[in-house]
Amino acid sequence: MSKDYDFLIVGSGLFGSVCARELTNNGYKCLVIDKRNHIAGNCFTENIEGINVHKYGAHIFHTNDKNIWRYINQFAEFNRYTNSPIANYKGELYNLPFNMNTFYQLWKTITPQQAKKKIDDQAFKYKTDNPQNLEEQALNLVGKDIYEKLIKGYTEKQWGRKATELPAFIIKRLPLRFTFDNNYFNDTYQGIPIGGYTLLVNNILGSIDVRLKCDFLKNREHFDSLATNIIYTGALDEYFNYEFGRLEYRSLKFEHELLDIENFQGNAVVNYTDSETAFTRIIEHKHFEFGRQPRTLITKEYSIETKVDDEPYYPINDEKNNNLYSKYLEKSLFEKNIYFGGRLAEYKYYDMHQVIGAALEMVKKIKYERKE
């Protein structure tokens, strides 16, 4: 018996939406479902008093891939936003990433040679061929001042563990720029879609059928009956009902606040790098789009352990979890007419341009299989 759709796409984030768009362009009939009450996944933006609020944390599009940049610009015009976060350490402000402005703020060094000498002298005191943890690794690379003011507290809050308890490989290197350049990303292309990410994803989906507040896993038999093939972008361990155990993630908690002032912090992102401040950063959303609204909306962001009902954000790709994921991956290979992709299904951190690239590759794979 024929089914209503060629593909059911579970999840309306960037991965699912790009797959739906490309499959539709190639003549397949698609249905996109999402268990949330909105499209766009974690890059969803909500317009509040003319401000496009990044409801699940700051999303800044950046890439060196000209083809990906051209692709996404079909669906929205991007502004010229450049990510230049500020670090606040107990009221002291520093530019990020670590560059000549940062070094001047720390030590009043003026030349690259002075800054390099300062870092080398500090790091030399902690030199070791085999750092045993993140703290030893960071001290080995940059010395005490940068580590204690700009790395230690922020990293411990993000991971919920002391730096001495975290593996050294988390910080393989620390980018040091000996130029006065506050551009956080080195990528050629960077910006925010004008009108927000929800508008962008809405444009990608176009007239494709979308159903919200639909939980695939709670009504699998019904949704299986609608389409010949499925693209699943949810958590892989949840798909298999946690048969081998739960994959671990770090999660985020957000506190949004609308303020009766025009400008709260003068920058879109300010990281709080001391250990005493509970949140990791404050986002002031209007600055992503150079807003001049009379009021402003800020978000305090907290890094938390993921509990059962929390949204999983960052996979903890240590040996234990990677081995567990491998079991689920092997099991997924025996599923018929279903494709798994995206950050949750692949238990992998993706930047947005990487998500788009992975979705385009999946569609290429599907098209190739159907030619055989």
C-alpha cells in the first residue's frame, strides 16, 4: 500500500529542514514533524518587542566554506555581525579571543615581542611533557594569569568539574593572536540572518508540510505508516529506549529578562570567567542585529548537568560515552528505511555550517542509493 509521503523528517532544526528542502527539490514528498511548538530547533528565535531573542543560546553563523555560505544565503540576507565577546573577571574586562588587546589589559604589553615573552616566562614555570589534567595543560600553554583569570572559572562552570579533574585533551591548544584583532572566528563569512533564525528556517521549509507538537517516539506506529522512509534527528539512545544506557550531555539553563533600559552591557556576549558568578555569560540579543529598540532583553546562561527532562546540548565525548554511542550506532545500521543524522543522532557537536554540510551530504547519499 502506498504511503502519503516519501520521507518523514523527525525534527525541524537546520539538519532536518535542509534535508526536507533538498529532497523536495528532487521530487520527493516530505513531512516534517517536531515535538516542540515551533520550528528551527535550538536556533529558534522569538521576536519580543522587535528583538530577535535566541531562546536556546547565542547562534552566530560562520564558515570558510563558500558553497555553504552561498547555499544559506538563498534563504535569508545576513548582516555583518562579527562575534567579539568580552570576558568579565570580577569586574575587570578583557577582549576575547586572546589577542594583543587582551595582553595589554593584563600586563600593559605594547608589542607582540613583549606579550610573547610574558607568556613564555609564565608558561615556563609549569612546563611538563605530560600534562595530567586540564589545569596542567593550560598552565603549560599560557601560564598563570591567563589561566586563572580567563580559563579556570569559566571552564569549571561549563563542565561542572574542577579543572584538575578534567582531562588535558579538552584543551589541545589555546589560540593566541599577536595582533589587535577581537574577531572571535577566523572564518571568512560571518553574520546573523536579518529577521532571525526562525525566519531563515521558515524560508528553507517553504510550503513543505510541517506538523508541530508531534512526538515521534510516543506515536511511532502512526508516523511510520505515513512515509516510506524516515530521517531521524533526535537522540539515538532515546530512539532505542536507552537499551544500553543513557548518553551523557551537558545542558543549559536560561534566565530571560526584559529591561527598561536601552543598552545593558554594550555587547552581544559577555562571558563571566570567575568561579563565584553562577552563570557563564550574559547575552544581550539586540546587539546581534544592531538594534535601537527602547528596551533590551538579556539572558543569563547557566551550564548544568543534564537531568532526564533537560534538553541535551553538549555531548560528553569521553571514552565511556563514545563506546556507548558505538553500540547504538551499530544497532542503528540494522534499521530499515531510516537515516540518522544531526548532533543528537550522531552524538556530535556541530556548528551550524557543519550541520548544513552534513545534511547536504546525507541527501547526496540518499540520491545515490536510489540510482543504484
